[in-house]
Amino acid sequence: MTVTFDRALTAAEVERLRRSTDAKGAVRLPPAVGAAYERESLLGFEKSSRPEAGALLSVLAAAVPPHGRVLEIGTGAGVGLAWITHGMGARDDVEVVSIELDGELAAAVARARWPRWVRLVEGDAREALGRLGSFDLLFLDAPGIKAQGLSEIVAALRPGGVLLVDDMAPDNVDDPAWRDRNSAMRARIFGDPLLVCAELTYSSGLILATRRTHASLD
């Protein structure tokens, strides 16, 4: 396949992205996303979202309603955040909040240039969720809260709000303990009566869900 980039990347980035793409089409990196992958390389961080997941995230961000709010849990090196801001384009009627537990990562991402409507929060997502309000789009890319914080996540979604969860393929990691946690999380997501879910079996495995506008009668 052909992977098209908007600017030159390091050899390490090119190799990483080559492994992450499939034969169905090209992945184009916007400049801010390319810069985020470069930051990832400099930080030695290897857990950023793959380009396919990021591209989908940018599409979902573009569909956020007027005066909408977006929450990312797990800023990492800022790759997901860059995809979100790319999807938002020139809008100035939105708010994007990104939470990162690791202080070094949070500081590195904060040094980058972001639109004025981006707010970076350093701290524990479960502790922060209760005071951050509700959101139209929530991107979940942090393993800890995946295992324990689903009720808080669903509560933070507005009716009709969209949840995208990354790294959910059942066999994504060769670690029995991780697989057990992943299986439990999958069961909770698909079993939540407030969510309508779809499993996307590409990239590292994604679950896309919408919070019902009315309680389920099932």
C-alpha cells in the first residue's frame, strides 16, 4: 500500500506507521498529527493511537454539534488530541479537554501549540470526571479507567453522545491478565443498557458506542 504524509517523518515513525496500516488504503497524516508522532518518538512513548483510529476520531470530532464538548482520556504524546483538533478545523465554538496522568507527558504536550479551546488536564481521570461536566464525544485511550471507570464515563456522555474506545481487540496483547481485564471491560460496555455499541475489527480494535437519548426498554 501507499502511505502519504504531509511532511517528512523520522525513520522510527515511518516504520511504526508502516506496521500500523493495512492494505485497504492510504493513511494521510495532517501536519499536527505528524508533529505529535515526532513528539512520541522523542519521548520514547509507544502507546499512541494508530492512524486508522485517529482518522476515525477526526471524523467523529467533525460531527460534534455546535457548542459541543469533547473529552479525551489518555493524552499520551498528543496524537489523539491532534486528530481531534484536525477534525474540528477552524471551529471556535467547541471545547476539547484532554486528561493525562503522567506529568512528564502532560508537560511535553502542553508545550505544543494548540487552539485556544483546548484544555489540558493533568491528573487522575476518575477523580476529574465528576467536575468536568458532560460531553458530546469521549475518546477513551487509558487502560486504568477502562478497567474500573465505565460508570463514570457513561455518566459523562450526553444523551446521543458518542464514545470511542481504543485497543479493544480481544487478542491485542499477549498477556493473560490484560486479556482478562479487556474481556471484563468489553462485557460491561456491551452490557450497559444506556449504550448502543458496534465493534470495529481493524487497527488495534475499536468499540464505537452512542448513549441512548432514552432509557432502553430491552
